[in-house]
Amino acid sequence: EVQLVESGGGLIQPGGSLRLSCAASGFTVSSNYMNWVRQAPGKGLEWVSVIYSGGSTYYADSVKGRFTISRDNSKNTLYLQMNSLRAEDTAVYYCASVQGSTTSPFDIWGQGTMVTVSS
Amino acid sequence: QSALTQPRSVSGSPGQSVTISCTGTSSDVGGYNYVSWYQQHPGKAPKLMIYDVSKRPSGVPDRFSGSKSGSTASLTISGLQAEDEADYYCCSYAGGYTFYVFGTGTKVTVL
């Protein structure tokens, strides 16, 4: 079964760091374009970051310089290292897979993990 | 890059049709035929319903259809059913280093 399972969310103080994980099954993360998408409470979806199958990485302006996307091919797992966290980073973070090309849709989603940035 | 504009809510009775609009610019919706639509029930992950403006993934009922004119894309749900009550988000490829922009979201209520 094709599946993505996120973990690592929690309550963190402003300025702190957190690493999210997204374990894949049924397909290989290194073969797809893997993304993080977030949703603040009661708000809409926001694309955060993508890692290409070739390893190139890109970020939304709102997280550039603070967040780092990576993957461990041996564990078939995607990561998001989040540093210098702010209150506005509070959201459910979803990992989502895009197959084929960057113009393809997000066809596989994880269940999400909640990150709360608060003192 | 600003979010694509969607109506806050639409509603309809069972069996009726509703249409959700998604307005962008020439840099996103108007510039590419890569608009997708996602259904999200409360507390759940989004689910792909339409991609490439009007294509349906396997398993999505043909009651769901998509179209585009200029910088506005639309999702139509025909023969509305109770299980269609959810939030719907459009998404467009935006090229460059923006990659993807989502819509503001629309709540569909089945009366």
C-alpha cells in the first residue's frame, strides 16, 4: 500500500528547532518530487518546500533560510528541519508526493503532524 | 505570490450542481494548464480530485469536473451528495521558484 506517515510534531518555543519525518511505503521517495505543505489552524494550504529526485531543493520565501528539506534514501524517509521557529509557523505539516514532473499534482498525502510554536 | 481567490462558501441541495471558482493571474492559473483541485474533510488530509485542469484520477466520481477560462479555473460538482460536504482547494503550478500556489479554500455545504 502506498502511504506516507509523518511524525515529529509538537509544542516548541519561539526560536526553537524541530525536525519532522515522513516515512514512505509502497514507493521510493528518491524517485519522486517530495514536498512539505502546511496548514495553519483554520486557514488554507501553503506550499513550503520541495526536494527533486536529483536532490535539488527549493523553499517558499516564508521559510527560506530557516527550514531545510532532506531525505534518507536508505530509510525511504523525508525530513524537514525547522530552525528559528516563529508563532506563524504553527500549522499542520503534510508531506506530499508528486510523481513524474514538477507540474504534476500532489497525489499522495500523509496524515499530517501538528507543530505549535508558543511560549 | 498571493493565494488564488476562491469564494468562501457555496451550498446546494442534494442532487443539485455547484461550481467553485479559482481566480489567479497570468503567472499561475492563466499561464499553465496545471490546475488541480483537492477535497479536504475536517481533520483529514487533502485528496486529489482533479488535475491538469480537467482530468480525474482513478476512483474519483465523474460528478466532479474541472475547466478553465483565462486566469479562472472552476470545479463543478454535479448531483451533489452528502459526502461532498468538505473544503475544496485549487492549486496551480506557478513556475520559477514559486512552484505551487494554493487557493484560499471553499467550504461546500450540502443543505
